[in-house]
Amino acid sequence: MVYITEDMVRQRAEHNDCEIFSLEEVSLHQQDIERIEHLDRWCRELRILYLQNNLIPRIENVGRLKKLEYLNLALNNIEVIENLEGCEFLQKLDLTVNFVGRLSSVESLRHNLHLRELFLVGNPCTQFHGYRQYVVAALPQLRWLDGTEISRSERIRAAQGLEEARRSIWQQEQEYLRRRAEEKEEAQRKTAGGEKKKKKENDNNNKNSQPERKPGTDISSSAPGSEEQQERTQEEPRPEPTEEQREEPRPEPTEEQREKEFWETPCDFTPESRLEVHRHLQEKKRAKEKDKEKKPKAPRTLITPEGRVMNVNEAKLPFSLTEDLENNSVVLDLAVYRHLDTSLMDVDVQPTYVRVTVKGKIFQLVVPAEVKPDSSTAKRSQTTGHLLVTMPKAEGEIKATQSGPRPPKARLCTTGNKTPSEGQQFKGHVPSRLEVEPSRLIDLANIVPRAGAKEGPLETPRTPPPPADQNFSEGFVDDPDVPPLI
């Protein structure tokens, strides 16, 4: 059973700075409340009270709320309209979808002179013949009934036939109360049968849990004369089992079958059936909560007993692992949440792996080479929020990045046809030369096109120069004593 507590009321008084003594409006709907209490002492200034969709069977403890103007009790288990005489300023009463069968109890609202609206839709009393005529005549201060305005002519006709409508309503009430008493008895029998069935199931479970006795043994074996009784039972033939006994036991229905049977079984719309549905839903809810209870998780294996480091990504974060050749380091780019506070992250760099804890969830990754934990750095991007972990390698040299195409391979040779080690090619006094591979040689003769090649529009064929012998005239003798002409 759910009770109205002070904490419950204070939680719904946030608009009033959680003060309840001066509270004028409070909503306590859908709380499974089964009784109205304490509100008439804690909240004397209440004007609006919402109590719809609960399990309240009776209107009580609201008589001291003198300033109450609107009371909503829709979707409850109320059967009688009562205890509202003290609500002097009550203007609107909502009893939609309840179980009001005593329509004559409406006359208790005559003392509420300011009552203007009344809602009884969905109650058994609305099925009575002459229901509207009787309510309109019994409550002359009403202006609206079930959302329909009461006209002046309708009020005059209802007042003229009030006595006849009252006798008819009284007879229908008696018939309804008789049926209601039968429904209560049937509900009690059903409840008792359910308790017996549950007790029987518990007994069977306890019986099954007891250890089985060996065949041929008897509980009375320790009593005197038990040996004679055993001899008699062995001599007497046992009767053969009947066909009913031979039948195989029916399998127990599954949870889905029970659920389907519960919802498909027809029943009357009564407060008892409504409570039964509520208990059924509560049991299902508790069963789900029990199943969803956080069981202690087994510790996740980060490093196996053999020393093998496992890759783990509990947070399921995108990442990239690259090698920086220029700085000889390994770089981890972890895409953590942009607005995540840095205090919720922890970075641990080891020689063979890196571990990042993000809000208790572990990200662990094995690095491709051994790194230096002391020289590693972790930075956070201010724009994207990514975590950048730079881990220098423990071994190796810094290698310069190569831009553009590679030059042709060259072979450094010495006079002894031995390739010197790196760093020694300029230290020795022996001259060295650069020898290019034959495959890398360039034929310079083909750079200038020959006469047989195709000539362009601006190219003309050139005549070869005359030989040197043709430049001298006939009879010329080269005297070595004569100096050459300048």
C-alpha cells in the first residue's frame, strides 16, 4: 500500500519553494495511492487537488479543505459520494470512470452551494434509467453535468418528475447492490482459491526438495511389528494402475501461456478486478526489476596469466594508431567526447601498451613497438576534444621524411672494389669515385635529331662544311718558318 508522505508532497511543491503549509495546488496522480490522508492538516490552503489514476476506494479526510475549488478523483475505486460537505467552495468535482452505484449519494452534494460542474461518466449509475433527470433535479446549483450544459427547460422538467425518478432510481440501486454483493463473494472465493493454489504449489516444491526414500523402506520401520508389516506387503500383490494413473502428467504452462490466459479470461469491471490487474502488473514489474538487478560483473581480463596484453574498448570510442617517422614515436588519437571533462579521464602508458580510462570504462591498446613511458605526453584538443597520446620509441634512430621521387641508386666504390661503411667514405686518404650503373646511363647522341628524322616547319637542312684541304689554293706550300696569320 502506498501512503501520502510529507516528502511526496514536498517533491511536488517545487513551484512553491517546497513549502506545503501555503500550497494551493498539488498533483498526486498515478502514485498507486490507496487512501487520502494528512492533506487536510498539512495543506489547509489547497485550492486544486489532483488524485486521478490511483486506487482510492473512498472519499475521506478532505472536509477541512475549506478553500478547495477543484477535486479530481477520476480513475479510482470510489463507490459512494460522501464526506464533501466541508468543502464549502468546491466548484468542480471529477469522478470519471469510478464505481459509483449508489446514485442517491449525489444528494450529499446539496450542501456544496458553489458546485457548478460534475463528471460521472463511466460509472455504473450512468446506466440507470432517468439518471440525468434525477441528478439535475437533486442538485439545482449545477450548471454542467458530464460536460453538457443544463438548460433551464431541462431543469424545470427534471424538477416536475423528481419523485417518480427517485423511486425508479431506488429500485435500480437495490438491484445493483444485490449484484454487487454477489460479485464481492465471488471475488473472495477466487482470492481464497488462489491462496490455496499457491499454498499447494509451495507444498509441492517443499516436497520435491526433500530427499527421496529408497524403495521398500517405510517410515514406520522403527516401530514394533514393522518387520511383519513388510512381509505382508511383500506377499500381497500390488493393484495395477488405472488408465487415469497411467496418463502422463500435463506439462506446466509457460510464462507466456499464463500471461495470455490472464488477459484473455473474461471478468466483470469491478474494483476487485481492477486491484487484481494492478497486483498482476506490480508482480511483473518487480520480476523485471529483479531480473535487471545489477549482478556483480566478473572483472574484465586486461592481461592474461601468461602475460599477454589484451585489446579492450569498453567505451567503444573511435581511435587511430600511427607511427611518426620524423620523431620516431607512436601516436594514439582517441576520439573522446568533446564536452567530457578531462578530470574523468586517466592515461597510463606502459612499454608495450597504453591504457585510457574514460568515465570508468577502459580503453587498452597494444603498441607495435616498445615505447618510453617517461617521455610520453598526453594532450587534449580544444576544438574536437580528441585525446592525443605521443609515445617515443625506446629503440631506433630518427629518420627524415623523403619528399618527391627517389634519386637513382648509386654505388660507392673504392680502388679495392669494397664498399666503405657509412661515415667512412670521406675519412680515408684513398681516392674514391662514383660509379653509375650501366642501366642508368643516358645516351647523349640521341638528344639532337638526325637529318633522317622528321623536320619541323622552321627547320632547314644544313650542308656539311667543306673539308680543310679545300680551303687552300693550288701551289700553296706551308712554310714552317712563316708565322701564322692572326
